[in-house]
Amino acid sequence: MKLTTKILIGLLAGVIVGLLLTGNPAIANSFIKPVGTLFINLIRMIIVPLVLSSLIVGAASIGDVKTLGRIGGKTIGYYLITTGFAVTIGLLLGNIIHPGAGLSIPMDAEVAAKEAPSVITTLLNIVPKNPLKGLVEGNMLQIITFALFLGIGATSLPEEKGKPFISFFDSLAEVMYKITALIMQVAPIGVFALITPVVASNGPSVLIPLIKVIAAVYIGCLIHALLVYSSAVKIFTKISPRKFFRGILPAAVTAFSTTSSSGTLPVTIKSVKENLGVSDKIASFVLPLGATINMDGTALYQGVCALFVAQVYGIDLSLGQQGTIILTATLGSIGTAGVPGAGLIMLSIVLQSVGLPLEGVALIAGIDRVLDMARTSVNVIGDTSAAVIVASTENEIEYRDEDTKTA
Ligand code: ASP
């Protein structure tokens, strides 16, 4: 049986057992909840090394880009800006749709006591005075900053000096992905154990907020694709948005069904080259880089989910904290692997960056596959839009008759 099916069964079983225990949440809280806590601790265990290693490697791949100069700059600029837009759309929808309404979980005193830092403090704190302290304390923004510097620094060195460093972290990142996969093996039990007490304390009404999360993510993905990508393609290329979407449809559909941008890459490259006339040079640079560092759908999803978790735990996120989410999700997407479910692990990083309880990850885990389908499609569409735009501004696109904007 597939893992996602098992996780879904875990969620359903948790809901059913939770409903059976509705009148008596004490049993769920004392016997089942600790297993869930153990699962959360497992996720917590890998967060810091995972972010550090995967971002160093991600940043190193950006560092390579300097050899490509202008094209590299344009591509990365476009990737970061659109990702920023995506997470903002996610946050807006989270504020408007309010998916967490109707579900309330009391938070631990430890979380409640945390005070929101001001915007200025957050900005100043992005650069760690002592990076090791940032690592020990799990300060996400500081870890991200430090990792980006390390990655870029390492690629700026002559190959024989920088390579061993990057190889080590590449290997560490692989080990972390492996451990993540192992932890995900017990996710069905973890999700069951975390959902049961929630349903037992809240009753069946707990399901409506989850449906709202799905709605918010799908609406957000549609808005992002139709508004941001369409406009960008329209402004920077001679391809009509309709022609663009028709051309990249095979890639979007493959992404939707495989939930892996990396796995979709061959189809993405083929669609962009054959259907939209992008040159080999641009496609083979922009798209693999995008599959590695550009995750608009994931960032959007993290915006929605962060607000959902905050609402469920009754925590008000200040504007400054929402700004922190934008930064963490945008920069964090660089370190998100283009494989199924990677965004869920990175969600814990976004939650941690503003002091939200990681238990929220478990609420999402049961529906994550459905969300992954939408976000991976957007991740891939984002990459293809960059390919046509960069190609167009570099005169590396072969327009065909039917490409006119009137199509
Ligand atoms: N599955 C996504 C991708 O491959 C990453 C994620 O889980 O958000 O792009």
C-alpha cells in the first residue's frame, strides 16, 4: 500500500476513534497523544540539519549561476519575486477565508508565552551575531541566512577548496532526506495519534476547517497562475497566456499526478522547448534550477497553513510575523527538494520561525497529498513561466505564427 494511502487511513482512523472518544477525551489525551508528541519530536530532530544542509546545497547551485551572469540574475530575481507574491497570496487567503475558524486547540503555555518581536528586531535578527547560537536555538531565519552565505561562499572558492565542503553538505542533505523518508514511514501512526485527541476534544466539526484549507490552497494556486504568471507572460513575451497554458499543460498535469517537480523535469523541458519554442540553452538552465530552488506553490501553501495553525491555536499573527513568514517561506523554498511531501517538512520550519506549534503539521499531514498536487503544479508552472520570460528577453525563443497575443 502506498504511504499516502496509509497516512490518509491514519487520518480517517484518527477521526473515527476521536469521534468514539468524544465524550471522554481524557483517554485520548493520556494514552494516544504522547505517541503523537513522539512523532513531532522526530520531525523536530531533523529540522535544523535539514535546513542547514539543503540550503547550503541550494545556495551553492545559485553560486554556480554567476558564470551565467545576466541570465542567472534574471532567473533568480524572477524566482524570488514570484515566490514572494505566492506566499503573500497564501497569507491573504488565510486571512480572508479563515480556515481555522471553528476549530480550537488550547496551546501549551510555552507557546503562549512567546511575544511577537517587532519588524525591526526581526529584520536585524536575520543576520546572526553568533550563527552557532542560531543553530542551537533553532532560529530559522538566522540559519537560512547563514546557510545561504556558506553556500555562496563555498562556490566562490576555487573548485578544489570549495568542493569538499559542498560535497559534505550535499551528503548530509541526502542523509536528512533519507531520515525524513524513514520518519514519514511512521507518519500514519503519528497522524492518527495527533488527530484522535483533537477530534475527541472538538467533535466532528474539526473536518470543516480542513476542507477550507484545501479550498484556500486551490483558490490561491489558481489566482497565482492566472494573475501572476499570466500577467508576467503577457508583459514580457509575445506568447498569449492561453497559448502558454496550453503549451505547458503536459508538465502541469504530470506535476499534479506525481507531486514531484524533479520527477516532472523531463516533461517540463520537453513542453517548453517543443510547444513554446524556448531554446535549449535557456530551458536546460532555467528549468533544472527552478525544479531545485523555485517553489511558488509550496510557499503559497505554507502561507495558508501557517495562518490556519495560528487560528486553530488562537494565536494572533502580527504583520511583522506575517512578514517573517514571507521571508522564511521565500528563502526556505530554495532548500525545499522537488519531491513529494517535502513542503510539509518545510512547513515545520515556517511554523517554527514565528513560534507556532509544530503539532499543526499533523493536522495538515492527512490532507497533504491533495495539497501537494496543486502546489507542485504551480511550482512547475512557475518554472516554465520563467523559461519563456527569460528566453524572450534574451531573444532565445522561436515564435511561431500562432503565438500571437490574439490567440
Ligand atoms: N512536492 C513539491 C514539489 O516537488 C514540493 C513540496 O512538497 O512542496 O515541487
